[in-house]
Amino acid sequence: EGQDGGSGDAGPSDCSVASQKQFVFDEMQTKYLWWDQMPEVELADFEDAEDLARGLRYTELDRWTRVKNKSIANAWTMEGKFIGYGFSTRRDAQDEVRVSLVDANSPASAVGLFRGYKIVSINGISKEELDESGGWGAAYGPSEPGISADFVFEDLGGQQFSATLTRDWIDSVSVPVHRVFDRPGGPVGYLLFTKFVADAREELDAAFDSFAAEGVRHLIIDLRYNGGGTLSMARHLNNLAAGARATGEISYQLSHNEFLAEEKDRVYYFEDLSNSLDPLHVVFITTGTTQSASETVINGIIPHTVVDIVGSTTAGKPVGTKNYEFCEKLLSPISFRMNNSEGNADYYEGFDPSCPADDDLESQLGDADEGMLAAALAVIDGSGCP
């Protein structure tokens, strides 16, 4: 998300649809980064506050301003909790739909699902039929606890099996993999980081405790599935990854519109923590899912050490949101840009890889032979991009 705190004016006097729409319209006049680029609208033309928030976007740059459910959003941001089956998917080079990530302690992990397994069918509808009809969303069902679906999966050995999964609240794990590789140039620290949520701090600290203890100077940060989150965790990751090298230098800075600039514009600096690294080389693993707070980390570290990007081009979100509460909802308008120490906040096209590599969905994450990680290790070793 690239979220920075939450505040705002008092909400509407009542929660009628008309009052909610008026609240959203009024807040956007002063809180929205592109307040002077909003289209002229008639409030009566919009069904509800959610519809209006989308309708007020500066469409040339904004894909993100929206109204969210407060309880679901806060559960995710503050506690890392979300509703789901507990697995994510990606398409491989043969257009098969494969499991890319399985969440620990989830319905998916309970039935033995692993990365690389193919989806054969959902509720008796084959993968091919779902592709043809565009019915994937309907097949998975609403994102609500208690919603079930019948899946047929194929494992890495080609064996099919059936499983009924039921959506539930899941406690996410933000650092499912971290390890140190013994390489010719010295120890290389690797971590897979999936979510910038408030309770990720303990997991990040544990990973960097081990890196610092082993004298890691070369670091691989795998953000291939990380769509962002709180900027406080981006700042913490920056401090861990480069705090001993860039102490006192700018980590990132926030730039708001003319109404908020004097009160809200801030500069954040690298801090040297007890487990901070002094990296000679940082490699980021990225995909088109990598965005927002993930890109803030990349952008923040680039000026301070040797940086390479392995994978594919990031999503391109150099802006972030603030939350304004009303009627058990949150208005989340784009409210600020995120600059690095060189003033760069113009990566709407994303960060391109210096070493293109594909997500190797048939290998496990953290395996040195997995395609993206193997490429990152080769870059670290100095043997070039495979």
C-alpha cells in the first residue's frame, strides 16, 4: 500500500449514502495529491462512496485511491491477518496455473499444498473452461470466512488429488524463508519478504540477527510477491539492510500537496541498529507484483551501495496513501510522493531488472537452484547474469 499513518477530519454527521459521498468528495479536495487534476463530477451519478472514490481518480497516474472496509484493512495492516484459502498462484511459461506461495497455518497448508502444484479444476470446472469463460473469480467465491470451494490439484510428480478448502482468517508470515549461503565471495544473506505489516518487525529482526552474526556483506532481498504495506516497516527494513552503511543519510522523504505540505512533509534517515548491515552489494528479486513500500526500499537503498535487480519490472508506485475514517470504512486517497536521497520519485514505469529472470515455479523458494535466486547468486558471485 505505501501507507503512512491515519488521521483525518470528523466523519459525516450520519452514514446515509449521500453523506458518505459528500464526505469523500470534501476530503479529496484537500487530502488528494492530485486535487487539482480531479474530474468534475455530479455526486448523484455515483452509486456509493466506493464508486465515487474511483470516479475522482486522476486517471493518468492513479490506480489506487479507493474506499476500504475498516476492520479488514486494519486487521491486515496492524496484525497481518487476512481472509483466504492460504495460497497464491502464478502462470508458468506453459500457461499452467501453479501454486506460487502457501501460507503457513492456513487451510491450504493443512491439506499438504506446496509451491509448484497445478490447479486442475475448481468446483468441477476445468482450468481450460475457467480460462475460456473468465470465471476464476466466481469459482474462488467471495472473500468471506466460511466460503468453500472444491479443488483438484496436480502435484510435482503428476499425481492428482482433491481437496475442499474453506476461507478463514489467516495469520500471515512475513519472512517465510531466510538463510545464509556460503559463496566464494563470503556469506550471502537471503530473505523472502512478503508483507510490510506492523507485526513483521520480529521476523525481520530474527533474519538480520542471523545475517549480522555471520558477517553478511552481500544481501539478497526477495520481494517478488510483496505488494507493499506500512512505510514504518519499509523504514525498518532499510535500517536493517543498510543502516550501518548509510547512518544519517536520507532513507526516504514524503512530499504532499500544498494543503498538507507544511504539516506532513517529512524526511526519514537511516539508523544504525544493533543488527544493521554494512552491505557491499544488495540484490533485489522483483516481479510486476513488487510495488509501493517494496519500491520505496529499493529506491531508498540505491544511492548508498551497489544494487542489482533480478527478475522482472516492478509495478511502479512511487506514491502512497493516508487513511481517513468514516462509517466503518476508510477513504485511502493517494496523498504523497516518496522520494529518495537523490530526489527520485518518478518511477511510475517501475524499476527494470539489470538481470531478467523468470519465477521458477517448479522449485521451492529459498532453493539455490530456483531460477530467480540462482540468477541473484550468480550476480553476487560476479559471474554475470545467467
